[in-house]
Amino acid sequence: MVVRVILTSDVKRYRKAARALIKGKDRVLEIGCASGKTTKIVAEIAEKVVAVDKSALEVSRARERLKDFTNVVIEVRDATEVNEVKKLINDHLNGRVDVVMIDLGGVADPGEVLSLTRRYSFAFKPKLCIVKNRLLIDFIKSCEIYQ
């Protein structure tokens, strides 16, 4: 199965893609939820959301923002520790992820973002990954395929 990957350059397009592409029965893993603004948008659409961020402060803010949502789990996790995130997914989504969203910050290292996208695509085989990283887009635009 080929995973569809959508790259976005900014938060406005990231959220627009989430609104347009996530469906009501989807189970979503959000990597880099920060204070939960995008998580809230996703939770209003998706069946279930597991959101992680490495910052305890941001997770606290996200939990407060989404305290009335029963379909969201927000935890402090380092996204590079895929097995730790996998445990969360097994506990809360029965191992099934339909959509992976990745936002490590718009100017996070493109190599790290690409690596995480590949690792999570392999681990969960979602139908869709939505990724926000301007530098990765800039790099891809500078490439050409030599035939």
C-alpha cells in the first residue's frame, strides 16, 4: 500500500489539508501537537485522535484546550521514539492509524521530518500523512530527476 503524503509549508495550509482530507471514521496520530490548536480542529472531525508533543508545558496547554473532548488522548512523548508512540497507539487506537500528522515546526530539519514520515508510514501504514515543513518543500523544489 502506498501512503499518500501531503506536504504543507505553513500552519494555515496544514489545517486546511486536515479539514479537507480527514474523515469522520479516521483515527489520527498527531506528532507535534503543541498547544492543541490543530488537534482541536482534527478532533472535531475524526473518530479518535492521539496527539503527542515532547514539551510537557505544551501538552498541558493542549489538554486544557481539549478538556471537553472525549475522543482525544494527549501525551508527552518524543516522536523519535516510535516504539513508545506505538504503545500509545496500541492502547488507544487498537493499533490502527488512518492519518499521521507531523508538525515539528515549519523550519525543523527536513531530514528529520522526512525520516519520521518514513518511519511512521512504515510502522502504521496509514492511508495519509500530512506534514508541515517549509524547508522540506524548499529542498524538494530545488531537486530534479535525472533520467
